[in-house]
Amino acid sequence: MTIKDIITAVGGEMLTTTPIDGVDAKGCYVCDLLSLAMSKVSAGDVWITVQANVNIAAVAVLTEAACVLIAEGMNIEDSVIAKANNEGVIIIRTEKNAFECAMAIGKSL
């Protein structure tokens, strides 16, 4: 599933300017606890969370997540987006809740 497919499936918006061509999602993981996400997100996963702090970029890099999907329309500060852009992390935001996101993505994986 491409990043464009994910954006369409969840009615999302790209918050970062990281290139998305050639990035495919292989799975999905839903978690808001950063320490748990660090040990459970697999390379190529879409990580769905409501966390909006700068540490999400570090977790995404560490786990090699395909992207971070911010559910519930959470506000993301410019500093978080800048850090994600610097680290090559893709951040998408949607108004859907985490369950709705996982269901939409799961149908296409």
C-alpha cells in the first residue's frame, strides 16, 4: 500500500514534505505509548497514534516506520514537523480515530 493510498483511505493530509514516492506500507501498528511503539512497530509499518510531540520522529526513525499517522486531528507543532522533515519521516494527519484508520488501512493491505 503506497503512502498516497493511505492518505486516500483515511482522508488524511500530509504534514511533512518528505518524499513519498517508492514508500510502501507493509503493516500497521496502533499505539500511543512511545516505549511500547519502539519495541513493536516493524519496519514498513504505518504507526497510528495520537502522540504529537517531537519524540514521534525519533521513534519512527528507530523503527523504520513507513509513516506516522496522527489520528483524531491532533495539533502538530511546527517544530515537530521540522524535526520529521529533517529525519525523513512522513507524517500524515486525519480526523478519523485510530480504529477507523486501522480498519481502512487493513482493508487494503
